Amino acid sequence: MNIFVIVIFGILGGILTFYASQQFKWSTVRSSALLSLVVALFFYWCPELLNAYLTKNIPVVFFGTSFIGMVSSKLKVGYFRLAVAGTIFSLIYMNKSHFFEGFGGALGALAFISLLATMGFYDLLLRNAKIKSSVMVLRKKILNTKA
């Protein structure tokens, strides 16, 4: 259950930061800071709402994945890729060793690695002609069923 909750907050961190910066025309730093502050204060004021592990780690994961949401809108990343990057970040964060303890910038580095891996994998998939045609056919089917 802890893994599921951490991953959900990891996905929300990236998506909400990106959404706030796009919709409200906030800077990415303001979006990240305000949303992370709200989450951190919520768990500071309500520590008994969830177990101690989640209360301690949700604000950290949300803050780390908000760095993912700070990606430039010029890259046209999209919410799905942000969700995948948030999931990767959360899973790596939960399984990290104590190697990063004492080093600054671990959350930012982990966010960069997660986003870069997601974007790189997506680009590799689209370069393969068979996969690209399958994705386009699937996309057309999905769009036609919504219309």
C-alpha cells in the first residue's frame, strides 16, 4: 500500500507542477515551491493521518517530482510522459541505497534521470517504424471512439 501511495503522489507532483505553470502562467519555480509547501504543511499539521513512513516520505517525493514538472513546455512532454517519469522517480526513490545520503542535489539528479529516461525511451519507440505506425493506428482508434 505504501508503494502505491508514494507513486500516486510522485505522479501528482510532476503533473500538478506542470499544470499550474501552464494554466496559471506561474513560473516553474513558483509552481514547484507553492505546491510542495502545501503538501509539506498538510503532512506537518496532520502527521497521524497516514503512517509515519508515508508522512515522512510523501512531501519529499512530491518535492522531487515537482522538479520533473518544471520541464519546459517547448519540449511538448505531455502529461502521460510526466506521469511515467514521476512513477520512475518514485520507484527509484523507494529503492535507493544510502549512497546519496550527505550529498546535495540528489532529488534534482533523480528527477533529471527519470525525465531523461522517459523522454529517451519515448523517442526510441517513435523512431522504430513498426512501433510508430502501431502507435498512430492506436491513437486514431482512441480519438475516433471519443468523438
